[in-house]
Amino acid sequence: QKAGRERTSRDAVFPLAYRLPNAAPRDLAEKQLAEWGIGLDQSIVAFVGSWGRSFDRQLVLDTARRLGGRKDIVFAIAGEPMDGSLVPEFEAAPNIRLLGWIDAFQISILLGRSQIGLLPYVPGAPQGLPNKFFEYMAHGCFQLATQTDEAGEKYAQGNTGRKVDGSADAFASAVVDYLDNPQRAQ
């Protein structure tokens, strides 16, 4: 109707999904994590994607700073920032690893070992059920999101994530709450 035309055979419902690549052998995964500076004893809070205008980079940076005293938590950021802003600040934080652009196999290593996947959207971002939602879920990552219109229903039904207000204090508290009580999401 919006296109002002009749329906055709191309008009259909396309279910959203994420196909997992083959799992990396344990020794290869451990080697990759070591190359990224991530210890096997650390809990990983991950973001995978391009840092576009929809994402609140400052929120992630401030959250990581608040948890800087927790040596058991590392923030792994994969993807390229669109404008390079805040890169020096991210690089200076001892608990953040900027991984740059990584391929699907490396993403599977990172997310397969991550406890939390971040969806840090700015207010008014147009995402409803973004690719990240399915990607993180496929890898078993608990999700922390700033907006959850459609995703919020799924989080409530499956206890796979939660909405957190857009403050670094709330995000840091949610990270610690989940890592200290992972059974809540089982």
C-alpha cells in the first residue's frame, strides 16, 4: 500500500535470524583472545558493529571507566568508528580493547566467549529489532539495551536481556548485577 502498487510474489515475510559459523577450536579461540589482550579469567562485555550515529559511544566509555577497578571485566569493542571520535579515550582505558574490524569467524570467537552484548543506542535511534539483537542472542550473550521497543517484549519473555536507562551508572550497575547473578538469565 505504501508503495502505491499491487502485491507481487516478491512481497513476503522474511524472518530475521542469524546463522552461527562453525565454532573455533578451543586452542585457536584462546590464542585469538590472548592476541586481543583478553584473559581467559575475564568476563567480556562486547559491542560488535560500526560505530554510527545511532550508538552512544560516550555511554560505553563512561560505563567502562566506572568499572575500571574490576580487573575481571573487559570491554571488547569490534568495528570501526565512523568518525574516529573518542578513539584516544577508548585506547587509554585499561579495561577496553578496541579490536577494529573483525571477520565472522573472529566475531564468533568473541561473542562465543562474551557474557554481555551491548546495544547502546542514542535517544531516538530508529532501531527496533536490529541485527545485533539476533547476533548476540545466537551466541548466548545477555543483552543490555538503552531502548527496547520490540526487543523489550522478547527480553521479558525469554529473560535474554534488559532495558537500562542511558546513564553510565545504570549501565555499570546492570553489568555488575548480571555478572554477579548470571542464574537470573538461565
